[in-house]
Amino acid sequence: MRLSPQKSVADSFSSLAREDRSGFELVDGSRVAVVGGGPASSFFSFFLLKMAASVGLDIHVDIFEPRSFKRCGPAGCNHCGGVVSESLVQILAAEGISLPAQVVQRGIESYVVHMDVGSVDIHSTAGERRIAALYRGNGPREGGDSRWESFDGYLQEMAAGLGATVVRKLITGIDWREGFPWLRCADGETVRYDLVTVASGVNSNFMHMLDGLPEPLKSPQTTRAYVCEFHSTEEEVSRILGNGVHVFLLDIPRLEFAALIPKGQFVTVVMVGEDLDQELVHAFLQDPVVQACFPTNSTPCVCSCSPLLNLGARTRPYADRVVLIGDSGVTRLYKDGIGAALRTGKAAATAAIFHGVSKDDFARHYWPACRRIANDNAIGKVMFGTTAIFKRFRFLRSLMYRMAMREQEQASRRPHMSSLLWNMFTGSAPYTEICRDALHPGFAGNMILNAMAGLWPARRRPAQGPLS
Amino acid sequence: MSGTLGALYRDGDVIIREGEMGDCMYVIQSGRVEVVLSGEHGEQHLAFLGPGDFFGEMALFERQERSATVRSAGNSQALKVDKKTLLRRIGEDPLLAMNLLQIMSHRIRDLDAEIARHRETHL
């Protein structure tokens, strides 16, 4: 589309948004329902209303979320480790969304990678706290610390501030009449919408209700994570864990990875693995490397859950007048789910405002954002597979430790291994970029040199570094 | 507070210095910073910026030296936004640049008003 000199950019966007697209465009008075009230829902609503205002569209947005994020424990929780990645904190700031101190339980400046061969503290290259450890809800059952606010609640208020209505009702069904979706609420009310955005995550029953759509949407592959909270004092959590997330690469069968995240007076334990059960949780918590990182006065687990994680993209997270965002559609493998919520939420909002809400509109203007994440996840699977090989062999673990430790000690100009571990565990960079860094000739050369140094008998090596 | 993001700057700390090369911009998280420009007759005050305001964004779009010095006015907290992170994201989502353009557009508008005031006083 060419811009005529007399037309402003806003006018051009406006006319683009108002072009007739066979009844599938949003117009003044259109009603949009968002099922679920997590970050994907709030980001979608926020950007939809912001873009609508920029093109002069007056639309109505209802966010259906029966839970209040002001409540402690499972009733106000979205079952997640609660880390906002370094890149996401920066992107949110550039979007004009700053995370206030009362939402961020702890600003994270380093990741400590623990292995049986040693622990290495990898610091942010920015030299400042750019990762946020927070609670999606209002903290565990025994929380009740009024200083903090829920992250999901904060984002929801932000969307409400632009005009979204938060409806505290449970959706019990979705019907299809005369080409429009109708939502059924628990109180019996049914309401017609021009667009239904599903942001309820993979743990919600609403996903099964989508089976009744004219063209059913295939559910994504999932796995279970384990999240639990241990209570201590803020001073003890600071003393033992500092401002770092502690990641464990231990040779425990079926365990992909695990992390301890400091949050005020609590420590969140997150585990991801194959067929996670009590036996695996027990094996991890009893490991001496893990025990050494626990605050001495922590009480046993005060709140725990086993949420489902989305492992693969839906083949088609959209239909006419229906779009699935965040975990419900496509998310990043194991990491940065909130980042994926922002990407998919904003992409869906852009497609709806500037193009339309038909299946074809979403296929052309929303699916590319999802496909980028899905393709990146395919590389991510390879990277996690490689990490699993390193985790399995002590020689490779020592090599990983040696390289990262020396880079941190010598403040290396090209910290290949540190950067790779940092990006893998923080979720700050796409897996494609991590893979490209791992294939860098400098990294391979450095690895060969370190492997040879590791094989050289210790008595003939000059004394330097902890493994020498 | 353990929950704050970015780096803490004390009163008078220089965050960016005029003439230096930069590869990031900053977003103020809390407190206030002062933007100053060095001239023939010493330092000239340009503006005070507060929470949510950006500075140093010119470095993202051009490989030029910093055009002004920014220092903390009292204690402040500012978050660094890397050029690489931001440009990668703008590549995926060009609408992200709109937010920056709006702020830069406001600044041009303020400068226009400032120039108009300046001309009036000198006519």
C-alpha cells in the first residue's frame, strides 16, 4: 500500500483496518472475548486496545478469568516458575511496560550452574539485574506478604486501564451459531462475540471445549513439570542463593534440568524431566549438590503443583473468529513462556486489527510468528539433547565446567561456553542463535584445547584454575 | 530493595557521557536523571527525565557518539536495553519501533516549541 503525501500514517493504517473483508473485520462496536487472564491474555488485550485506539476503532474486550490474582496459593496462581528473561525485561521496557519493584520478588544478575564436578557463577554481561524472579499469582499459601503484587494481576490491570473489562465468570462452553462463537458462562448467560481469543493455557478444561468447533483444533503435545515452594527467611535466602538462579545439571536419570529460584522469603524449585514422579523429585532434593544450596532453616515444601507444559506447536492455532495464543497455541520449549505469550498475543492482536479475524487472516498474519517459535523449538530440542549428552558423561561435564570457569575468572572477551549456558538457561536468546554460537569455529577450537588440557596429567600442568 | 531491576546510580553518577560511543539505550525505572550538553559557556541543562522515560536511543539507530551527557539527579535506577536485543525484536515485530518513534516524535514537538520560544525572545 502506497502512502499519499496528504495522508498521515495513522489515516493509512485506519483505512487499512477498515477495508471490507467479507464480514471478518473488526469494526466499531465489535466484541472480543479473551478466555483466561494470564500474561498472554493481558498482552493481547493491551495491544489490541492500543492498536484499535491508534486507528480510531472502538471495540469492546471482555477478559474471562474467574480467579483473583490477589489470593495466595493455588486459587490465585498460574503454576509457573515465574522468571521473566533478560531479553523480555528489555523488550517490555521498550514497549513502555516497566516491571515495578513490588512485582519483582528479586532482580537476578547471575545464573549459577551446579554440577557434581563444581559450580560456576555466570554473570550477566550487562553487569546489572535484568532478569525478574516473580510470582504469577500472589505467592504460596503461606505467603501473605503485603509488600508484593502478582505479575499476572499487574498485567491484567494494565489491560483494564486501556478499557478491557475483567469478567469474573467461568466459561463452561462455546457454541457456534450463524457463523459466530457464543460463550456460555457458568451462570447460564450466553454472549455472542466477533472474536474469541483462547489464552487459558494447556492446564485448563476450556481446551476440551474447543473440540466442538466446526473445525476441531488438534491439542499440542505436553509434559509435566514440578514446581514447589520452600519457606525460609529473606536474609537466609539472600545469604545462600544471593541474586542468582541456581541451575542443576546432574546425572539423575529422567531429569532434564532443575532450578532453584530465590523469591523474597521463598525458594521456588522447578523441575523438568521425563515422567516426573515423587521418586525423581526425592532423588533430586536429596542430592548432596542440591542440599548444599538449600537455606538451612527452610521448612518442607509449603505449596506444590505439577503443571502441564506445552512441548510442541498446534498445527493450526486458529479458526474463523477463534485464535489461540500463549501456551494454548505455541510457546517456547521449556523457557521464556511469558516471552512467547507477548509474541503470540501481540501478533494475534496485530492480525485482528489490521487484517481480520478469518482463518485466512490468521494463517497469513498470525501463523508466521507461531511458526518462528515452532521452528526455533526444533533446534531447541537438539540443543537440549546435546546438553543431556554432556550431563551424562563426567569428562564432558568437567570440560563444560573448566571452560565456563576460566571464562568467568579471566573475564574472557569471547566467553563462548558462558554465553551458551547463559542463553540456554535464561531463555534470553532464540535456540537458533545458541546453536549458531555453538557451531562457531572459535568455540570448537576452545573446546578441543580445553579437552586436551583436561587429558594432560595434572602433575605436569601449571597450577591455575580450580580443576588444574 | 531486592526486587528492583537495572543498575542503581547515586546522585551525580554519569550514566552516559557526551562524545562516547554507545550500543544501548536506557529506561528509567525509578528516580530522576538530568540531561546536559557541554558548550562554549560551560554545561547547559537540557531536561530532567523520570520513570518510564528513555534516553540514549539515538545510539540504536545511528553509529554516532552520544549527543549529551546524562547523570543521575539523586538516586536513580535505570535499565540498559541492548541494541542487538531490540533490533532483533524489531525485525520480528516492526510495530515495537512505533513506541520509540512516538517518544522521539514528542521530543521533536517539544524542540519545535522550544525553538519557537527562543526565536520570540530574540526578535
